[in-house]
Amino acid sequence: MATVVGLGVAALPQDANARNIVSFSPHVAPGTVVISASQRRLFYVVDTGVAISYPVAVPKRGKEWSGATSIEGKYVNPDWVPPAVVKAD
């Protein structure tokens, strides 16, 4: 199970349109997922000091989330309906 952390991160500059292997903080444990909204990147830490970086969409200003949580499942073609607050935007 991966841990998700919404924090700023230090990574090498990379092409924003592709998955990249990047240097990462050695203080973040392998298996951790870090999302940097300011960089619009998701970092999956695969080894000490190494992560895979992916481009991601980020929320509108005022809709940001920060904190830590865990991933409980991974589903192929999941059923999902946006909540009313999302539809209202």
C-alpha cells in the first residue's frame, strides 16, 4: 500500500509531458506517492533518492487538498460520479 503525501518536493527539471525518472529527497520512503500541485507532477518514490514523475491535473484555486492518506484500491474503469460540489463548479 502506498502512502500519499501532498507536499512540495525537490526534483530535477523534466519534460512536463512524459514519465521521467528523477532524483528525489532521500528522506521520503520508497512506496510513497507525493503530489506537487505547483509542479503539476505526481512522484512515486521507487528507491532511496529516486522517483518516477508523472504529469497530473491540479484542482482550481481554493479547491486544493493537503495532508496524508492511503490508497485503498486500484480499479480498472471505475464507476465514479462527481459530487454535487464538483458539478456546481
